[in-house]
Amino acid sequence: MKSEAIDVATYLAGVPEERRDALKRLRSIYVATLKGCEECIDYGMPCYKRNGELVASFASQKQYIALYGMGKVVERYRKELTGCSVGKGCIRFRSPEAMDFDLIQRMLKDKVKARSDA
């Protein structure tokens, strides 16, 4: 479901209550890890961009919480991503309880490092 929120705080206020704490925690991890990125709403979800280019994003969808823009990082962590659906660059969690926030933070750090090495 695409949000019409104009900023991330409004987006978070509009997600189902049972997901709100997890998404707030996810936001704090993204902000802390993706330093120098602009936080915005694009594609109807919270996005983090550097120089106008998408670095990563997340969304509360009807059936899951999704992380987008994870690219090659997904392959490096695929074996650790248990209990969720994993695509090419997307990770989908059916519930907040299925989310491993420490793993998500490690993946984001790895993504930032890979971008800086490029």
C-alpha cells in the first residue's frame, strides 16, 4: 500500500500500531548507519539518498515489512536471513518479531562500506 505521507514521521504515524515500534527502530538504524544520506519519502516509502541516488529504503506493505535497495548485500547475508522472504535486492519480513535488527544494521554497514570502496 502506497503512503501519501509527506515525511517519514507522518509515514510512521500512519503504519499499523503493531508495526510502529519496529519501523521506528528501523528508521533509527537507517539514520545512524546511512550518515550523509537525505531522508525523504519517495515511491510512497521512507528512502535514504545520497546525491539524489537511492541508497536504501523500507516500507510497511500489506503483508510484510520490506527492505529495498539491498542489492549485492543480500547475497552475502542470504544464509543468515532466515524466517523471511528474500529476493534479488529486497528482504520481506512477515512480522516485526521476525526482524533481526542487529543483522539489518550489519548489512547496512556493509552496503555503506561497499559503496565507499567503489
